[in-house]
Amino acid sequence: MSSSRHGTNTSPIAVTDISPDGIWVLISDEEIFMPFDHFPWFKKATVEEILNVVEDHPGSYNWPDLDVDLGLDSIRHPENYPLKARVDA
């Protein structure tokens, strides 16, 4: 006897794992590692904050509890999007 999946995946993005070095997300059928070195906003976040992610529109993902918005290309290729920080005096 074999079993098959019923229905469709209603979540376009899901966090599949959180490790000491980063998080894994599943977007469609692609699993992508997001290292804390490139995505520091997640390093001190709670599990609940990390898991609360939504797709605002195709290819644009939002972690509302962390005020983080990322595009698919920046998730796939963070090296192309260097972090810039503003230092308040």
C-alpha cells in the first residue's frame, strides 16, 4: 500500500530547521540555508519570531515580528546584497 500527499502546499515559504549557524527555509520545492553571517536579524530571534514568515507577494517574504523583508534573490544570493548599518551618534 502506498500513500500519497493530499491537497496542495498552501504555504509558499516554511522554516524547516534552525541551527546554531542559521536557518533553513523551504520555498516552493527549494530548500535554502540562510546563515546568520548574512542574515543577522535571526540570530537572537525567538523560534516563534523566526517561524512567523509570510509571502507578501510572489518572491517577497516578510518576518513581521522582526520587521525583516527579503526578496528571493537576496535569500539565494546574499553575497550580492552586502549589509549596511547606520550608526547613530
